[in-house]
Amino acid sequence: GESVGLHLPTLSVQEGDNSIINCAYSNSASDYFIWYKQESGKGPQFIIDIRSNMDKRQGQRVTVLLNKTVKHLSLQIAATQPGDSAVYFCAETAFNNMRFGAGTRLTVKP
Amino acid sequence: EPEVTQTPSHQVTQMGQEVILRCVPISNHLYFYWYRQILGQKVEFLVSFYNNEISEKSEIFDDQFSVERPDGSNFTLKIRSTKLEDSAMYFCASSEARLAGGGWVFGPGTRLTVL
């Protein structure tokens, strides 16, 4: 069936480096793709989204890239900080629900 | 900044008991959702609710589950006869529009432990 999934379950980076978190999706009918950050014991926190008719969107220190040809979504975090350590989920909205991928745990080493 | 709130933060119950998880969505939001997250796993969709009725539900949302908006502010999830495998974090979310990617706001979750 349709699904949203992650390439890598864990990612470890040095403070100050750039991080790239990847996601593969299979539902071509999705309208939005979203990245969420989840810290331990908390609910998902919105980071950035991109509409399906775009291929790039930038926020503060974050960039989301959407490649519809290969159904790939990525989140780039510039100058990664210790506070960025968390689990990152990609998600897609289609019809009337949002489906999440499996998550990638980002660890930032000082 | 408006928040979605959930109570209780942690609920412990015996298998077979009924539980009600409560959520207060953001006041001007029209769409409401419940998700669950089993420890260490991804966040799973349970149900969406709009205009006082269920608009979509997943295969997880069986006859043991029900949702209700009993008044103008609360949105509840009831599990009639809890099972061990219902132990999870349950997240409520709300949105102003159906397809607003960044407009979904999640609550902090209720941790349900079924013994």
C-alpha cells in the first residue's frame, strides 16, 4: 500500500555541520509534505512544509527539497546545533489525514 | 501562541477498562485528529473529525474506539475495553483547514499504560 518511509533510522553530526535527513514516499496524490521534530516526551513540532507543486522551500536554517520524479523528500539543517537533537519525521497529507514516516534520530555531537 | 492541550498527561489502567482521553483543540480550528505512537515507532493516524462527524479513520480505529466533541471546546477519544497493545502515546491535533500542511498543531500527548 501507500507509505511514507525513511532511508536512515539514525544520523550523527558534529555541531556546526549541516545535516541532511531523507525520506521516501509513494503516494503521488499527496498535497503537502511536512517535516516534524519530536523531542523526547513531546508531541510532533512543525518545522517546515512544502506543497506538492514546489520543489524547494527555505526557512530559518532549514530547507526542504521535494523530488517528485523519484518521490524523495529531504530536510537540510544548516549549522546544526545541540538543540536540533531529536527525532525527525516526514509526513504527507492526502485526502483527510496525515501519514508519518518512521523517523530519523538526529544526534548532534559537541 | 495557541496550543492544543491534552489531559491527563499519563493514564494507567487495567486491561478491559474504559479510558477517555481529553483534548482541547485550538479554538478557531475546525478539523480534529487523533494519532497514536507506540514506543519507538512512528506516529500512526487513527481518526479525523469534522463538522461533528468522523471524516476518515484508519484500520486501527475499530469498534473499541470512539470520538466525541461533547461541547464547544473538548474533543475526546474513548477506548471501551483497553488491551495491552493499546499502550502508547496518544496525540490530538487540530487544524484550521483540511490540507494546510503547516497548520496542523499537535498536543503534548497522553501516555496510556495498560496493565
